[in-house]
Amino acid sequence: MKIPDIDVEKLKKFKEKNFKERLEFIDKYAEWVKKQPNKKWSSQQNNIIDS
């Protein structure tokens, strides 16, 4: 069984991009939470926790 070659640089770039996208999502979600009434966002959190 041959192990596939891994492009380490390509993997690093992918990880960096993924990390940046996660941070952007967190920033956007935090802004959304700040703008919404507590009842709205807390019910969404309950749905996630209960699932």
C-alpha cells in the first residue's frame, strides 16, 4: 500500500485559510448576538445544546 505524497505547504495554507474563516465567523456571530434580543439567540443556543 502506497502512502500518498503530502504537500506540506499546501496543507499549511489550507490550515491558515480555515483558521481565518473560523475567526471571521466568530466575529460575525458575536456581532449578530450583540444586535439580537437575548431571547432570540439564547433559544438558538438551546437548540444546539439539546441536539
